[in-house]
Amino acid sequence: MNLSPTLPTKTPNLVSWRGNLTLEFAQREGATQLIHSHMQAPLRVQRPFYPEGAEVCHTVMLHTAGGMVGGDRLAIAIHLQPQTHALLTTAAAGRVYGSNGSEARQSITVQVADGACMEWLPQEMIAYNHALYRQDLRVELAPTATWIGWEVTRLGRSARGEKFLQGNWRSRTEIWQSGRPLWIDPQWIKGDPEIWQSPHGLSGFPVIGSFAFIGQSVSSDIIDTARMLWTNHQYPGAAGVTRLQSGLLCRYRGPSTVDARRWFTKVWQLLRPAYLERPACPPRVWQR
């Protein structure tokens, strides 16, 4: 099999998608239920399931087209009513194919009411060389709401020897509470050989990731333990843990989406019983 990196990475001129997904969760007799959903292709969700009891609703999102191409516009809106708890993930890794010039965009808006917790834990995104992609994620938290979210991105198809040397990857995450910003995180990676090699850029590593827990103050012991979870396993690459104004932030830069998610999962397993009073329960789709 020829896995040469000179294989074409750009997609042909395909019809772009205008997809929408709207989800609303409410508490009904002690259970978090998906009470409203509106889906427009290529976005869909599977039937919710409850591997850890009725209080936490696990929902799996699907992109039925298999990946995004230049010109795609996807919009996701999620609302958690008071005292609900929802965990959303994706059925598989996402893909952004190389573009012939148009940008693929995804916008996500989330409202989390008092006493509610939203866990946004998608599987990794793979940005092909020549990809043009932008994601905007804005979360509005009520005073007693909690947000847990991560983002793991592989820049280029490393197994094929492909590097992200042309294109643009942009991500902007905003977490607000009662009209004030708790965390604003704009990121921009330009496909460029200098940025790929620079120690101030990717340092030759194809995978980047962020994990954030926001809505409650985190103790110094938890920060120290999250750091030890990284150093004790001696993963290759680099990582850091920062205390936020109302939470915790982990960063990863390295060679492996598996290592990034393994570390983030360990931190998630640390935080959940400490602040949500329940053990972590990995979604079943992660085990495939």
C-alpha cells in the first residue's frame, strides 16, 4: 500500500452543508431528559442512554457526511434547564478535509442553568493539510452551573506522513457567567513549516488539546495531582495545568491523540467525584 504524503489532500468541489442541531434538556421526576431536539443533516444524535443512572443523560452526536469540507456551515445550540446533567460526545473522530479556498465553520452555543452541569467531550478532530476551519464555542453559565469540556485536534494525517503545512485552524472558546467572562481562549494555527517546527508553535508535534473545568474553585491539591498525573506517566510531548479564576485548565502538545485523551480522562476522573460527587463514567462509544 502506498502511503506517500504526496497523495492529494484537497477535496473536489462538493456541495456544502448547512447543518443544524438544537437540543434541550430538562429534569423530569429526578431524571435528565432530552425534551426537544431539532436535527438538520448532516447533524444527528443517537437515542440518549443512562449508563450511570437517570440523573445524567449521555448523548452521542453524529456527522453523517463523515467530515467537513470548505463552505460547510454547522450550528449547534444546547440548553440545559436547572438541575440537569448532560454529557455529549461524538460517535467517531471528526474530520476537516483540505479546502480549495472556502472555510468550513462550526458554531456552538450552550446555555447552562442553575445547578446544571454540561460535559462536552467530543472525540478528536483531524484537520487535513490544506484545511480551512473555524470553530466558535460560547457558553453561558448561570451562577451555580458547571462546565467541563475538551478539544483534541490532530493537524495533518500523521499516519500518512502528512504535516499541516498549508491551511488555517482557528478555535475560539468563550465561557461567560452572569454577564462576565470566566475564560476566553482564541487559538490560531497557520499551516506553515516555520510554525510546525518552532518551539513557540507546534515544535514538530501534530496534536494539540485543551481541557477545562469551569464553574467552581479548584484546590491547590487538585492542581498538583493533575500535574502528577502527567509527569508520573512520562508521556512524550509537553503539557501544563493552570488554575483559572473559577476552575482548571490543562494544555497538551504532543504526538498522540490517545495520550492527550488518556491524560484528560484521568483529570476528569479526578475532578468528577471531588466536585460533582459522582465517579466518571466513560461513554460506551469510546470503547469501540
